[in-house]
Amino acid sequence: MSVATGLRSGTSSTFTNIQYQVLPSVDIQEIHEEDYTCSTPTAELSHNEQLRLLTDEGEANVPLQTDDPEFNDTLAESEQAIEDGILPDRIYQGSSGSYFVRNRARKIIGVFKPKNEEPYGHLNPKWTKWLHKMCCPCCFGRSCLIPNQGYMSEAGASLIDERFKLNVVPKTKVVALASATFNYTPIDKAKAKSVKFATERFPDTLGKNMKAGLPPKIGSFQMFVTEYKDADFWVRRFQEEPLAPAVAKRFQLLFERLVCLDYIIRNTDRGNDNWLIKYDKDKSDNPEECISVAAIDNGLAFPFKHPDEWRAYPYYWAWLPYASVPFSEETRDYLLPKLQDRDLVQEVVEELHILFKHDKGFDKNLFEKQASVLRGQILNLCQALEDRRSPLQLVQMPLLRIERRSDGHSSKKSAFIQRFQDKYPFFSSC
């Protein structure tokens, strides 16, 4: 099973075991530039809270917690576990460094994916990917994606899921964690070891002014879902043992929500091994409890252009029989009003901008291209829902972008221009 689900330290500080920060869910109308400027931790904060305010590369600070108590509690549990020596375990599947995070009962509660251990990250522990990158650079990565932004894509997919109320993505935020099981440079390890020795040797002097430990890593943290299996496993089973009619209808609705999520974010990596199904036949009398869907592995989404070179990166769910069924009236009535709400769509774009700009490599022009692809995907999805098309027919629609006009003379209603894709990849099935 491919499990890849899912801020920072001061320039001269190291940390004790683990710290975290979370990018907040925000109300666009309340955002001001000064809200995201760097500030110094105040004396009123506890020592642990001050550590969490610090950032990984000296970038702007962020608030300590989200408005999601469950997510905050999960992070606190992971912190306590690492302090007790229960360290995250590396996941050996996938092309980047990702880790199962546990609580003090040793139960997996989350998946953490550090930014600098992504396929393009300089600390990616998967040497096969490093060899691939060095020997076959023309076949490595996706030219339509911004490199090393997978952790932001994971959090962005969760934001889209939440704002459009799709409820298929496990809660995901950008945080910072530190653990000896993460992949660090020899310099970081030696520095942490030296600081630890110094603080233990001179606790009354150096121990009061130096913080021991490895620096935290920024990355995506996705809450872990239990009792799920790869979609490929259950889809094959459902073909041999058909679902009860009410359960089959519920599954079709959940499948359609997965389709809508992937299409909006233009996921370039959705196979049947990285979305999950939870099924309990004994609860067939209650379809909502009987079957659930979870969309994990959302780190290769939000392209700044449609694929137009070698590979098309298709949605592999398009070849399933469920994709040939026209979108249901329930999905149409539930989602179409949200997608047609221009104010809501603009708020979502602005929230993505606030999220993505926390990355030190953020480029405003590239983000605007990402937004133009997203707007085009939403427009196509609206048209497909209105015409009562199927998911398969949706992915066959002409690709387009909705770009912001740059002439400076357009009114609010004509602030955007529609452009169709005029270049397509060489291979269309991979």
C-alpha cells in the first residue's frame, strides 16, 4: 500500500525533541499584511510555547494552533510521545521520506512528510530516487508542478476538501516536527550532539542559554485513518461480491466526491493504491457507517499548467465502472451551488495564496498560474454537473485556464479571460 499522506527553527537555535506550528484556517476578510510579519516571542509565553513560535528558516511566524481542537490534540499527543522516546517510523513505500507518527500508546495517529525529504529535497532518504534523478533527469519529476512543494499540496487539498465540504481528505496541516528518526545532515547531528553534551556538562551556565536537540522540519501532517484498505483491494472485491443497493449508492456518492476533489486540484498522481476504502459488511443497514472513502497522497497536485510534454498523468479512477455513471442528482445539488459561487471560489484562491506563500520559495506569478488552472477545472466541473455528464466524460472535456486580465482596464465581471489548452502530451495513457 502506498501511504504518503500527510515551522521552523531560529537561525541559531536548536530544540528539545519536538516542536510544532500550524498554519491557521483563516477568514479572508480579516487578513492584514501585518498579521504575518515576524515577531519576537513574548515573556508571557511559556518556554515550550516560545519554541513553537520559532521558524525553520527565519521566516515569518505563525500562530501556535489552528481552530481545530482535534488536530491540536493530535499534535500534542505526538509531541508527548516523542518526548517519551516513541519516535516516528519511516514509511518505506513511496518516493520520499514520510513517517508514521505515534502517540504514547504507540498507536499511529498521523503521517508526517518533511519538505526537505521530498523527491526533490536534498535530504530525501530514498537513494533510488536520487539515482533516478541523477541518471535520468529528463524522466524525473513532473514539469507541470513546482518542485518540492508536495507538503503544501497536501495541506491545500485538505483546504479544498474543507471549503467545498467534500469530506474525503483526512485533516492535513503544515507543521514542524523534530525527531532523531528523520533524515538530518551530519552537521545537524553533530551540532545537536555537541549542544546536548555542553548543556548537560554545564547546566547552570550553558544549560540556561542553549536549547539542545535537532532542528524541527517543516512538512505536512495528515491525521491517520484506521481500518481502511487500498481502493484496488475493495474494488476487486465489490466486483465479485456486489454491494447492497443502498450501500452501492452511498459508495457512488463518495466516489463522485473523490472525482470532484481530484479534478479541482488537478491531481497528477491518483492511482487505485492511494485512495482508501473502509467497508464493514455487518453495517449494511446503515450505509453511512458501512462504507467510507479517504483521499490520501495529494502531494502532486496544483500544477501551474496542464501536462503538455511527455506524460498526461491521467486519473486512474476514470477507467473504473463507477466513472461511466453520470453524476448523481445528490452530487449535483450538493456541490454545484458552491462551485458557482464566485465569491466562495475567490475566497478559496486567496486562502491557498495565504497558505502557499509561507514557503520560502513562493513565487506570486507561478501561484497565479496555479490559480488559473484551478479556476478552469472548476468551470469544467460546473459544466459537467449542469449537463449531467459522467466522470469519464468530465476528463474528456477540453482543458482550459481562467487567467486574470492584466490590461488594468477590465471591470470586476470581465476581470478574467478563458484560454484553451493548445498543446498536449505525447503519451495520453500514462
